[in-house]
Amino acid sequence: MEFRIADSFTSALAELTRDEQKAVKTSAFDMQIDPSSPGLQLHRIEVSKDPNFWSVRVNRDIRIIIHKTQASFLLAYVGHHDDAYKWAERRRIEAHPKTGAIQIVEVRELVEELAPKRPQRQPLGAGDADTVPAVLPTKGKSSAPPATPFTSLNRDDLLSIGVPEDWIADINGATEDRFLDLASHLPGEASEALLEFVSTGILKRPAPVVVADPFAHPDALRRFRVVENVEELEQALSYPWDRWIVFLHPSQRALVEKSFTGPARVAGSAGTGKTVVALHRARLLAQAPAARILLTTFSEPLAFALERKLQILAGEKSDVVPRITVASFEGIARELFQLVRGHQPPLASKDIIRSILLKAEGSHGFTERFLISEWTHVVDAWQIKSAAAYANVPRLGRKNRMGSKQRDRLWPIFDRVLKELAARGFETNAGVFQTLTAHYSDKQTKPFTHVVVDEAQDLGVPELRFLRAIAPAEPDALFFAGDLGQRIFQQPFSWKALGVDVQGRSMTLKVNYRTSHQIRQAADRLLSRAISDVDGREEERRGTVSVFNGPTPVISLHDTPEQEGAAVAAFIQSALTDGTQPEEIGLFVRNRDALPRARAAIEKLGLTAAEITPRKEGPVSAVRIGIMHLAKGLEFKAVAVMACDENLLPLQERIEAVADEVELDDVYATERQLFYVACTRARDRLIVTAVRPGSEFIDDLVHD
């Protein structure tokens, strides 16, 4: 008999208190050891439509619902007595007649009448309200009935995507708004296909899959997993909110397991599971005894978060963990530099470089801002060492193409910087990467057999060259996960020109697990529907769907910071009242100067604020606060993005520091993308606040 666990069980477990979860785990371990033990107190649920549902008593109030057949023992649900029995009474578990995948099907006649739950749409600034839902305003008045987008789909169409027969009539008659409520009652593969159909007008029929065991169907594997031993069960029950540890979407699983002939890249908007794919792929590659895996990302905080997630995924005692090195780009470069040169690289600070640049004599005609920008983004990034190389360097993202006479005037300035840094024994980070690139490029033996990169959109020229040099030129050696819409650091450049061509090996994830439909829809308005890189590869954002609904995000504009703090405090209190824990709430601001506004909102409720730092998670029962740059890689059930004021977002000091118009465009783009990152850390609830008039970006949350 196979012992299985369903995602409906882990989701329900996450809603219980910590003490209740501990009691459930004890009972689950007992069931795994001996599913037939008389001490389990199994009771068949007679009123259920499915004769295989049984109840297991955990304590006086908590019940586990199991689905038991001769071949399978499945943990299906857990909850308080009445809730658990009601769940079982309204469901059955069966193989779909068309796809063959095992599904948890809600019995249609036992589901209360569906009704829209979202607030009435209204535009930003309607009436005298300070707070409005971030939804599209209605355009004009019409007496026409709401559109029913699914009437063109016949029974065979709907069965082919996994719709249970009970629900076909509801779907055919559903309006787009009504379907958002209907979708949560359908199996994931059906709701995703229909949501994509609404977005694109195309129904993607999956290729038929023939399996001997309905639980082995790819769509079944997204919600059911065989638990082989106590360690696997412990892993699943210890982190019930983190579904990605146990269950993978078929599109994610395909990327984790696929072999690529060259460098490969997975893209997708925030919340689609790119990091999940990177983690699972690193673990899979590390199963080979001779594997040496580098799992890397652009910052120390994200590397720390990846390492923590890897230990959760693989288990701290797993034999694959020692084969995986987790480090930031700069962190692994420092380690390898120490190995190659025998000492740590002496790095020149920004102030040192600035002081050398400002020593330039004569009237060269260039501003300090331009010199610093040109050094950072061109000379140092591309590691230019001669006037001839400077004359031919690509100037992507720079408005001024610069003739030979201008470059001739500039080069002596940069040559002086290079010589003075060398005389004083200093390196730049880009120089460290270049040193290691030169060292490893021609070596047959590389430090790593595989390199897996998360947040790849923030790779720069020297980092990409370095990663290519430390990995072998073999299949599956380089794997990148990233989203151009979340690029907040580096200027664009051609990967292909540096020998990293992902053409034909680039995939986009379309299913959002982390963010509700309402939050994703609002945040997506901040970005273009399609974003292209320098090599012409386009990341299409249309067609992305979220698998669950939630409250409409709210925009709240105020006359004073004190009024803003009161609104955020009310938002936090509402989340707490609904069962959200303080540590599941995050408050983000653009820079450290605005952090006191976040602290003040939390202190109004008598709660503790814990600042997010690279290596500190903060105490339990403390609300998290931090700057937007540290939001990457995090998620919270409720998020407030605060202090989105006119001069803070985009940040005025960044605008004043730009060297040319193209760079100004890039500043605006990365500031907008940073705002997108902060908003998409929210799972269920989002509020965006500002002191009037507020950031120019705020209106984009409401209007396409």
C-alpha cells in the first residue's frame, strides 16, 4: 500500500495553530508506521459521496481525513471536527474520465451558490475617498449583458483540459467575473487552462498521457506525492506553507528534469516558481556522486535565503548538500580568488575611484556624473585596458555613441585610474571577475560541473563571463532563472556576444503560485506585456495565471505620514484578525530614510518591528520591515508598500545622478521594476500607501 500526501492536506495544515500542527504530525507519523493500527480510531464518513473517506481522531477537536483503498493510504485533509467532515462530504477522489489523472473533485450539487466577492470597481480618486481598490475602472455605461467567454467551448474541449463533468454547465454559462469564483472549485489544470483562455483566447489542449497508475499522471503529481519514509513525511509536515518543497507543477517538473545541449534559461513573472525550479534542479544534478554544483545569485541576502531553502528541500543531513556550493556572484569570486592567488582581493571603494577620476586635469568637458557612469558601465564592466579597446567597446544603453575625438579625450582619464589602482594594489569587483575568467578559461578542469543561477536578470558583463569560464562546455553546465521585469541593478547587454546563447533553450513559466489573481493583475500593469533583451529574445507576460483569489489590493493616499501610518496599522490589524501571524506581514519602503514610517505604523498596535537584514530572519511574532531591494526572494501573506511619495519613487537622487537620457530611461525602468518586486511579495493582501500626490507609478496599478 502506497502512503501518500495531498496538497489539500498541507494547505489545511498551514491554517492550524502551531500546537495543533504538532499533534497532527504525531498522528501522521503513527499512520505511516502502521496504517492499520487499531489505535488510529478510524471512522468511515458515511455521508460522503466517496466511500473511501475515513476520519482519524487527533484530539477532541482535530480530525484528519484520509482516503483509503487497497492500493493507497492518502492524507487528504485536516481541520476542526465540523470543518473536516464538511470537506469530506463535499468531495470525491477519482480518475478523470478523459485525462486519466486522479483528481479531488467537489460535488457540484453540494456547493453553495457561487457569487462574486470582489468590491465594486471604481477609479483611483473616485469621490472624496482616500482609499480605493486597485482595479480597472469601468469604461462608460452599457446595458449589454456580461460576456460569457466559454460558450464556444464544447464538452470535449472542457474534458480535454481536466474539467470534471459536474462543472461543465457552470463553465459554459460563466461570465469572466463569475469564473474567478468558480475557478477555485476546479482542479488546477482545468482552472489554469481556462484562465489562460480568457487571457489569450487560445485553449491549449494537453497531449494525451497514458499511465498505468492514475496517481503517476503529471497532473496528479502536482497534488499527490508518495511519501517513502519518515524523513520525507517530516519534510512535508514541517513546512506546510511551502508547497514547492513537495509538489511541483508539470511545467516546473519538466524543466527540473530536462537535459539541455547548451546553456538554458527559464523565465516568468514574479511568483511563477523560477527559484523553485533552480533549487530542485540543483538538487537533482547533485545526485551524481562526482557532481560539484554552484547555486548562485546576485546578492548575499538572496544567497543566504537560497541556502536555507536548499536545506529545507534536501534536508540538512542529505548527502547531496555537500556537493552544492551556495554563494553570491561576488562571494564565490572571493573564494576562488583566495584559492588562485592565496589572499583576498584588496577592493577599491567607490570613494577611491571617484577621487582618482576627479584628479583629471584640463577642460575635458565631461561632468563628474558622466565620468563615474562611463567608468562603471563601460570601462570597468568590460575591463577595457587600452585606447584601442575603448574605441571599439559596445555602448549598449548609452545615448552618446561618442566619436573618436571624444574617446581620445576621455581615455587618458580612465588610463590614469587603471594605473593608480594598479600602483596602489587595488582591484575592482569587475577586475576580480576578469582575473578569474582569464585563469579558468583555458583550463580543462573547472571548479564546478554545473552552475545554476537564480535572479539571472541582474547579471552583469563581468559576472556572466566569469560564470561561463568556471563551468565546462558540456550539456547542462549552465542554467539560468530570471525575469527581465525584475531587473533592478545591471544595464542590458548581449549574452550572445559573450558566448552564452540560450536560443531554443529558453522557456517561460506561466502559472503563479505565490500571488493572488487580484494582486498579480494589478502589479502586471506596472510593466510592459512583453519585454525583450538585447539579443531579441522576448519574454511574453500575457497568459500568466494565478491559481487562487484574494482581496483586491488597495491604494491609500494621505495628507500626512501620520494618517498613512494609521491606515497601515488598520491594514495590519485586519490581517491579524483574520489569522495572519505577525511574521507573515511585510512592510517595504524605498530607502532607509523611510523606515521610521513603517516602524511607527507597527508601534501603533503595540507590536514589534524586525528589520530584514542579509542574515537575520527576525523573531517570531514580529512584523518584518525593510527596503525594497531586500524584498527579492521573500514572500508574505500580507504586504504594505509604504512611503511611495513623489520624490521617493522613483528616487530623486538617482534621477539627479544620471549621465544621459538613455540612462535616465533605465533609472525609471528599474525603479518601476523595483516597485513591481515589492508589490509581488504579497500572497493574499496588498496595500500601497503614500503622502499626496504620491508616486507617478501608483496610477499605473489602476490603469492599463
